[in-house]
Amino acid sequence: MSVTVAIANPKGGVGKSLTTMMLADGLALSYEARVLVLDADPQAGITKALLGIDAEQQLQERKIGLAAMLEAFASGRSMRMESHRVVAGDLIELRDRQAGFIDILPSNHELLKEMAEFEHVARRKKRKDRLDVLLSDALRSELSKIEQHYDAVLIDCPAGPGVLGLAAMRLAPHILTPTSLETNAYSTLTDFLKFILADDLNLASQVKVHPLITQYQATNTLQREMLNHIKQGLHQLNAISRPVPYTSALQNAATHPGLGVYRSARDKYGSALPEVLALTKAVVERLSGQG
């Protein structure tokens, strides 16, 4: 049975898509895991990172991905999630799909302007219940048809508490919340945790939340102090103890080389590869109750 993890934070620019990419690669490489990535973000960051910009445009033209699935849902048709899966990743170590692989349910940036129409049509047809609950139920039903093919399902959620983000979080027993150590990001995370665990969202008894510090700079005295506070258990954040550092190597890794081009994990991540593997181990240990 697969484990589902939503990578979510209402604040943008905190490294959700980068974290999703690192985990997908790390799970497939280190644990030979079969990974499914669901890109629930209309900005399509993880789609671009795992498939490239050209692929995003081609899939949109072929009506493959989240936009087509949402259109089907709004009109009352089956989303047929299994037909929207695409082979993803650019690591040569995963090309033969024998020892770990990554598939993706892609998104595209056109959804940014299509979401309002989707919500209008869907609410007109489904007036009685919360739209995020209905969408989550439909997505869960579709996932149940294919999850036996995967060891892990990673959901890259959009910023903000919109319909897509709430629906995605309802799918996952684990929510990984990347956050930087900037003061406003720190306070936003605290508010976010209170929101998603609020009684009216009905998630308190269903999910475990795991904050993850990203964009950490060890040379920053304030950030070191804040990280020490978190490791000591202050503020009741219970964050994963290993932070994701800010490095140019990690930022460059998110730039896909193009369709049909493969590179080794060492070429992709450079000096940051140990960070990818260490992060994956830390997350696996946390989810399994060991960390």
C-alpha cells in the first residue's frame, strides 16, 4: 500500500516544488520506490522540473493533466486519472524503470486563469456540499484505482487555502510543510497549522503535520538561532530536524535539460546530492515514526 504525502504551505516561494522533486528523486534512487507525483499547483512548478517546459505545453495541447481532469469533474464525467499519468524524471539511473521510477499527473500554468471558471461550473452543478470535499472524494476514488502500482504518492499543493489545496490535503495522512526561517514565513506556518487542524476543516484527527525548514543558511546567525529553537521543541512545531540548505546547486537542479535528455544524479545535483539523500532519509524516518 502506498503512502500519500501532501507538500503544502499557503506561502509561496518556500520550496514546495523543489522539496517535492528532491523527495521523488531521493525515494526512487535510495529506496527503489515507485513514485507518483500529483501536481496540484496551477503554476506547474514540479511539472516543469520533472518534464520540462516543452512537455508542459505539449501535454496541455493533448488534454493530458490536471486541467483536463478538473474539466471532467466539473461536467460530471469520470476524471480517468490513470490515463493522465506521464513518465517523469531526467535521471539516467531511473531510465529503465527497474529499480525505482517516477510518474507524474501534470499541471499547467493555464489553470491559473481557468480555475475561476472551473469553480463556477462545479459549484453550479454541486451546490449542496463543500467543493473541496467533493473534489477530494473524487480524486481519492481515482487514486484508489492506481495506488497499488506505487510505493509513494507526493502531492505538490498550490499556495493559499484554495479549493485545490484543501482537496489535496484531504487526500494525505501526512502533510509536509516546507518553510523558510524568515519571520513572516515562520508566523505564516504557525497560522497555517492552526487552520488545517481546525475543527471546521475536519483534519485534526486525520493527518500528521511535519514542518520542514528550507532555504536554510548556516551563516545567518538569526536562522541558526531559530533552528536551534525548533530543534529544542519550542513553538511546538515538531519540525524535521534536518533543514534543506539554500544552494545554487539545488536551484540549478530544478531546471530540466529538455525532452529526451538524461543526466546522472551527480550531474543533476552536483555537490548537493548528499543533501537530497539525507533529506529523503530524514523524511522516511519521520513518516515511519523513527524520527
